[in-house]
Amino acid sequence: MAVIHNAELRPSKTEAIAAWLPAQPWSGVGTGSEVTVDGRFRFDDPDGEVGVETYLVHVGDGPVLHVPLTYRGAPLDGASAFLITEMEHSVLGRRWVYDAVGDPVYADVLRRAIATGGHEAPLVAAVASDAPPPVNGTAVGSGSAPASPTVDAVRPVTVGALTTIGDLTVLRVVGTPLPAGGTLTATWQGSTPTVLAVLTV
């Protein structure tokens, strides 16, 4: 499960995404653009140390963009090129926010979800008396394997609107053709089921 805190974030996640997207050649987003969130969902880190959250966003009448993030309590060695921002979380303190394709925890949980038919993590409020967090998106893998090999290192390569991480291909811009393989299919408000990542084995 993903434990959700009622917290203040500086910058907010949407502010961080909006500031980062213009530097990504695949985004087509200009500086100062306002980001609209279409949906989001989380995965579980088996070790409970890293937050893994996927955002689906758009700017103006542009396409939906797939922005997976990881949140860490300390910098990830060797991943400075994927750092989106440092964030102050009113409950958890300082957090380092990464473009998840550069984080092996994301590749590991994504691969496992696709290979085993896993799905997004259920959301639970950190304080029992708080209202349950709203569900803003779902995701499910197509596979049925009993397990998936652990991913502990990544070398992502982005070409156009696709990022390849070993045998994973992650969609950046919804509507871009993907290779064949096992799939992670997501649904959010107003969407049809959409493949966001492929496992080619």
C-alpha cells in the first residue's frame, strides 16, 4: 500500500513537473506553461524506502504526457542527470524527486508489475481519521509470471518520445507507437485504457 500524508510540499509536484518539462525535448512544453493533471497512481517499493508515483498531465490542448516520479529521502548516487527538484515535505522533510526512468527502484517495480500482472498500490491515509485518498488512476500489467528478476541498475536511453531501460520501453507522449510485448495499461478520468510501458522479452 502507499501511505499518503496530508502535507504541504514546496515546490508542489505540479510546479516541479511544470518547471522540468520544458527541458525535455519530447514534451513540446514551453517555459512558464501551466500543467493540468489528468491522473496519477502509485506503485509499492518492496523495501518501503522510495515513493513511486506516475503522473499523466497535459498543457493546453497538447497531448497527455507520462511523467513517472520517484521520491527519496537522500540523493540517489549517479542519478544527478535525472533529478527534477529537491522538495520540502512538511511531514517527511527534504525529498529528492527524480525522473523515475533513472531510478532502479522504478524499473524494478514496473517490470514486476508487467511480468506478474501486478497493479497500482492501494492508497491509505497516514492518519486513520483522515478521509481516504481519492483514486485518480489505475494500472495493471498483462503478465502472469510468478516473479520477476530484480532490477538493481539502469541505463536509460531516450529516443524521441520513448525511453528504453533494458527490456522495458516507457512511453513519454501518449499516442506514440510502442513495440510489442507485455504491457502496463493505465486508465484515468476521461481516458480509455492506455499502454504506458512495454516489457519486450
